[in-house]
Amino acid sequence: MNHYEKQIHHRLSRFVPDNSVDLAFNLWKEKPFRFVVVKARHSKLGDFRKKPNEDSAIITVNENLNPYSFLITYVHEVAHHWVYEKFKGRVSPHGNEWKNAFKDLMLPFQIPEIFPEPVLKALNVYMLNPKAASLSDIRLAKALKTFDPVNPDEMSLLELKLGQKFTLENRLFEKHETRRTRVRCKEVKSGKYYLVHKMAMIIPE
């Protein structure tokens, strides 16, 4: 293992469940990409980017995810990478090609040595027909949430009533209508609207 490979392996070992590190690293090693752990983003958990004029793809995952959420997000984005390598962007981002790739890549991880029973049960159901956002599956989202660090003042945006105000990143918002996986929220000070993930942890006013 060269120095760069050791860096990737160590980076994964900091964020994914212990028994999944080698499997996750092998996904990187088989089709390498730039792997970056980034600060929390409330619009997405991770992403995949590859431009035709760039040599390598970039996969980013939010640093604040618990190990099980981090791993699912990581494999989700690696599936995008594998599909792009094969089809070069000629297929739908979350179409059957991605679903099949995600299922294949995720299967070796779907074992009790990696995931706790409540998460594994919900994950197995979700993976029968995975959606673009894992947290759009409420059962899986709730199972994963139980492993997040506890802040007694926080709750998920989904639990907040319409019209109620809340604080997120030291900014005051008001909750408006819920869409598929996002909630339209108005920043009180500026009057601007933002889409916030419905499972984002917020502090109600």
C-alpha cells in the first residue's frame, strides 16, 4: 500500500464502521477517485462530480454523519462513479443503471457485523428499490438518526409544525411547505427562501 492509498484507508477508517473499512477502501482502489470529507451541508449528504475535461472524479461526503449514514452515502456516490465510468453520463443519474450498481456495491456491507439490527432491517427494505435520497425513506432515516450525537435542544425539521420558526447555523428560519425530501424555508432576516433537507436537525424557537 503506497502513501496515498494509506491516506485514503485512514480517512475512511475515521468515518465508516470498523468492519467496513477494508470493503470501502477496495471500492476506491478498484476505480480510484478524489475522496474529500467536507463540512456539513444541509442541502445534501454527499455528491459525485466528473467533468469530461478533468482526469478524475470527485466524491464528497459530509463529515458530521454518523458512521452508518456516512457509509451508505459513500457507497451511493461510488455507484454514481461506476455508472459514469461505464455510460459517460448517457443515462439518468438515479435510473436503473445507478440502482443496480448501488445494489451490487452495497450488498457486501449488508451484514450484522457492520450495521446494527434496526438499521440493517430498514436498509434491506430500502435497497430493494433505492431512491435518490436515502433519507427520503422515513424508516431508514429514523433508524439512522438514533445513532446521531444527542442534543436535547434539537429536533428534525420534519417534526416541526408549518409556520414555526427555527434556528439553523445561527440563522432564523420559518418552515413552509414540504416537498419530496426538502422543506421550503424562509430566512426571516433576508426574506429569501431556501430548500432544507427534511431530516436536518434544527433548534425550534
